[in-house]
Amino acid sequence: MGGGIELIPIVFFLGLSAGIIGKIKGSSFLLWFLIGAVTLGLGIFAALLYRVERNEPVAACPICGNTVAMSTQVCTRCGEDLDWSFEEDEEEIEPSEVR
């Protein structure tokens, strides 16, 4: 007769813990809640191993000025292909200058 009704609070708290961990790391609470509830506890380990998005460096798009993460390849506002190479910081040394 029980039909698994006792699993509902367990699934809820597994989803809740994965959601809280995901939210602390800067991701979506609802997404991690669903992952934690559906995977029956494996979502907690996935949330623990997931990268921290709050500490990711950001930069402005050179075309529109939109602030995007450095791991982004294309600007989400203007569609510009972003190349985050820092060539102006590096000085090229001519072979004649090196002894």
C-alpha cells in the first residue's frame, strides 16, 4: 500500500541540498534542485564538483561593451567573436636584439 510515498521527503531534501550547493556556487537553484531530485543523490556530488561561477574573471566586449565571462567565445549581446588574447601586453623581441 505505501507505494513509495515515503520517498517524497527524501527526494525533496536531496533536491534541496543539491539546489543550495548549486546556488552557493553561482548557478541556478531550480536547475540543481531538479538534478538532485531526479538523480537521487548523485546531483549532490555533481553540484559539489561543479565549477564556481562567481570567481570567474569578466571583461567587456570591445564592440558593445557588454560584460561577459572570459570563458565566453561569442558576445551574447552583439554576436561578436571574442578573442581574449592579450597581445598588447607582450613585447616581441627581434632576433637581432637577442645575443
